[in-house]
Amino acid sequence: MDFKQYSTEAAATAIYPRKDEENFLYPVLGLVGETGEVAQKIKKVLRDQEGKLTERVRQQLKAELGDVLWYWATLCRELNLDPAEVAQQNLDKLSDRARRGKLGGSGDDR
């Protein structure tokens, strides 16, 4: 499955206020919330399991990452961005930084 197909199929399951209008706030909040759930699960692995992932937690993370992907694709759609182009642009940016030895550090203009 490619990003465009995923985005189209994800949109078919999108039910939220003002879906048919420009409404990027709802998927942004969902993306932040789901990303937080991933972080919480990892935090508990560090706290309770000495940093060792169990298969159960791995499967829970898989489900949460699927939710992150859904909100990301939905947000791309709300912003009229092609998810495949977003992904390719990110890889191009990172490849350029790697070529220039600028993967470390911080800031958008590395």
C-alpha cells in the first residue's frame, strides 16, 4: 500500500466535526494525542521493564503507531498535501543533511 491509497482509505473512516470544511485542528489534536500515547508506553517500558520491550507492548505500540499514521494522513488531506510528497520531501531533506554532515544538532535550517 502506498501513502496516497492509505490516505484515501483513511478518509473514508474520518468522522469528526466540520470534516467537509477546512478543518486541520481536529487531526492535529488527534496526532498530538496519539503521539503522546506512544511516548507514554515507551516511558512505562523504561520505568517498569528496565527498557526491555515485551511482545505485548510491541503490539500495543504497533496499534498506536497506526493511529499516529491515520491522523498524519488525515492532516495531510486537510492541508491539501500529497502524503507521498510529504514523505519524499522529508527523505530528501534528511539525505541532504546526511551528505553535508548536519544530521545532528537542532533547527530547521541545518
